[in-house]
Amino acid sequence: MSNVTELHAATPAAEYLAFTLGQEEYGIDIQKVSEIRSYEVPTRIANAQDFVKGVVNLRGLIVPIVDMRIKLNLGTPTYDQFTVVIILNIGHRVVGMVVDRVSDVTTLLPEQIKPAPDIGVNMKTDHIIGLGTVDERMLILVDIDKMMTSADMGLLESTALAA
């Protein structure tokens, strides 16, 4: 005989890497993060989308670098000593994501994650999991798999393979 109360009490907390873009703080599942590197100017690729800054050679692996400030229309990016590239493992691909700065790893319990509000504007928010709250701090939690495999990214294929 199992105790249902014990099963619900065992819901695990999740860890999110917190980073900033502009004035907002975001969080992604820490398990998607391979490493965090200082920003270096990537090699530009002709005809790439504006938000694809180019590629870098990461220990023999060519990695596309996406500037999330450009992707999310958060103004003109500036690159300083705090700008970093988060190297992500998404599906069977490795992608770098440029952010303003990384702050910490935050553990959130299920009750600390609220659903994202319905803004009602023509704004794509299907990549937002919810809002994580810790005291007065709020993190916009992003499903980085959905964001990086969205059709407008053009970087990673979804489950369909090209013939």
C-alpha cells in the first residue's frame, strides 16, 4: 500500500541558471548548461540571421552563437567584461547563447513557480515556462529547448529530418 501524501511531498526542486538580459532576469534548466565562457567575437557566417553572431571553435566543435538580446528585441547589445556565452546542450546539438551576465544557480520548489500571465498581445510566449519567485526576486523561466528549436531560429531542427 502506497501513501499518496508521501508521493506528493517528494516532488523535487529544480535548479535554474539565472542570467540577465537588459533589465530582466531569466532562468534556464541547469541540466541544459554545458559551460559558461567569456564572450569572444565569433566568426561571422554570411546570410545568417541577425541574432546569430557567428560560430566559434570549441575544442574542435563548431558552435553557433546566438545573441539573445537581438533575438528577443531587447535593444542594441553592448559587450563588456560581464558578457558571457552559455554553452547549451539541446537535443543532439551544442549552441552558445550570449547574455549580459550570469548571476547564480537558483533552486525553485514547484510552489515557487507561477504560470506566465496571458499578456493578450501578439507576442510569442510559448517558450516561457512560468515565473519563479524567491522573496522579491522574479525569474522568467525559459524552456530553452523550445526557444532554440522554434522555426524562426532556424538553428536546430525539430524532430523532423530534412530529406
